Amino acid sequence: FLSLNSINSMALSEGLLLALVSMFSWGVADFIVVGVIRTTGRLKTLLIGQMAGFATVSAYILFFSDGLRFTATALVFSSVSGIFLLAGFATLYKAIQKGNVSLVTPIVSSWSVITIAFGFFVFSESLTSVQLIGAAFVIIGIFLASNDKGSYKKFIGNTAKGVPEAIASMISFGLSMSLIKFAI
């Protein structure tokens, strides 16, 4: 029989594997979507992407779940989270259209800083000093990467193209992922 440690180890391995697959998938998708946005336009890309996502989720629910059961609270928070997620994609696609994908996507991918802050302030979750330092490095990195002129004194008004939209997308994704906890 399996011991508790081996079960925890398997769960950690599965979680790590899924995280790596997710990271790879998001990275590849970001580069694929650049070409689609440039040929199709960001709004058509957004519509097609959302329709494909809806179809995928619907199929998953149909084949792998015993149906949908929502409480009123879950429905409200899922809807609000979905609106933030849609806003995140809309601003991501606009950022990609305006700026360099190599700058935009790392900023957008930093949405975890928003979830860290949300978890701390709203859910009263505790943070380790290493987590706080990591979040600080992410924020500093966004500041340094987004400055088009290389000088902190010239930062205002000199952000690289697509950065304001990327930051809006980061905030939207972070809020979406934070709010979904209420629904779950």
C-alpha cells in the first residue's frame, strides 16, 4: 500500500507536471496568438479564442463531470472572475498588438503578484519572507523592463509600447484568479 509520504510526493509530482505543461502551453500560445492577431485582428482573435474556450469547457463538463450545480455566491463570483478574465485577454491582445511579445508576456505573466496581495489582504494568508522578496523582485523587474529610456527619472511617459495594457492585463488576470477562490 502507499504511504502518506508517497501519496503527497505523487500529488506534488502531478502538480509540478501540470504546472510545467501549463507554463509551456501559455508560452507557446502567446507566440502563436501574435501571428493570429496580426492577420485576423485582436477582437476577432478574442472572439474565436473565447468561443473555443467555451466549447472546451462545455465538453469537459459534459464528459467528465456530473453537471453544474451553482450556489448564488458561486455564480456571482464565477461571473465576475470570468469578466476579469475576459478583460485580461482583451488587454493582453491589445498589448501584443502594440508592443513586443517578449516584453508584454512576462509582465502579464506576473499576475501572481496580484494574487499574493489579494491572498494576504483579503484571505489573511501568511507570506514567508522569501515570497515577499520574490514578489518585490517581480515588481522591480516589471518597472525595469517596461522603462523604454533606461532611467528611472525619465520613467513617466516613457514606458515601452504595450506596457500599460500589459499591466492592466496582469491586474485583470490576478483579480480573476483571486476571485475564483470564492466560487470554488
